[in-house]
Amino acid sequence: MSKFHRSLLYRRDAAPHAQRGAALLVSLIFLLLLTILALSASSRSLLQERMAGGLRNAQQAQMAANAALRAAEWTIWSRTSQVGKYMDCQNGQISSDDGCVVYNASNASLYGASGTVTNFQTSSGWITTGAHTYTGPTGQGYTGSNTMTTNYSQLAQNPVYIIEDMGLELPPGAGTQHEAGATGPTGSGPGQVSTHVFRITARATGGSPNTVSVLQSTFDAQATN
């Protein structure tokens, strides 16, 4: 065989090896790109899932705190609107049966910088000291397996609240804590000056104990005690 034929055979035999090497390199590059795209999509999905979970926990906590506020308002209304019943608001300490305390800014153990009521109203974490626990209208609570979770989402903690008796509501212009207008029986006059102002602070978690919602409202009720 001539040198020309041997050289041609060598080229024919060498060319396929070079092509297979280039194809492998290109395939590896495409595989790497696809892997990067898959990891990026997975990270975005995980982030969106966490954001959705955080939003759900925040909504749960807010709704639970609202439920506790309404429950405290109903407790005040039901106890003060009936003859012989009243809120057990105590001086110097929080009542154990309804979580009510008489407001006194000079009481450092309650209203000081690290007082019980101050911590309950301002602490960023979960706190239950001195508070009354709300376990729902049936009393089953919102945590554990034997609860109201068949109709409501399970919470990390049952909601809690503290009620403060802020004192007598004053007629218009009589002080800082007064009625906004004439609310007497005939629509005129100083109004019901025997009515007390109650401040309610409620705390609740979502499904995660790290999500805490703190809500506050005021409620006026006839003082019977």
C-alpha cells in the first residue's frame, strides 16, 4: 500500500475520535447549565414556599389575637351588664380569673420598664405571665390533637390577654380620658359618667411559635362594682 493510502486511512481513523471528544465536552457544558437552571428554580420555589408559610402564620396570629380581643370584650360586656356581676379588676396585681388589673402607672412591678403589663404589651417574643388564656368558645383550645382544629387551624400557643381598668370615663372636656361627644340618654348632656374605660391587650401565635401578633383595643362598659 502506498504512503498516500496509509496517510488517508490514518486520517479517517483519527477523525471520529476527535469528534467524539468534542461532543462529550459540549454535552458536559449543557448538563452543567441545566443543573444550574434546576438549582435556581428549586431555590426560588423554596423561597416562595417559605414566604407563603410566613404569610399564613402571620394571618393566623392576627386572627387569633382578634378572636381573643373579641372574647375579652364579651367578658367585660356580659359581666358588667348584669346586676350583681362585675369585672374582678384588682389593685396591684392581675386577677387570675379574668386577667384584669386596675391601671396604676406608679406601680413599678406592673408598669415599670420591666413590669408585668409593660412586658406583655411590648415584648417581641411569646409571653404569658399574668395573662388570661383564651381557649375558644368551647374551651377546647387551639393546640394539640383534642382541640377545635377540625374547624380552625392549629396554633402553636393558645391566645392570651390582659384587661386594664383605666378608670372612670369623664364627660366632654373634663379630662384626658373623656367622651368625644354628648352621649346621654337623650343625646345631650355629659353622658354616662359611671362608665369605665377598659384597655385590652391580646397576644397570639400562628402555627409557628416564632410568629407573634399583639393587638390592643379599648372598650367602654358600665361599672357595677
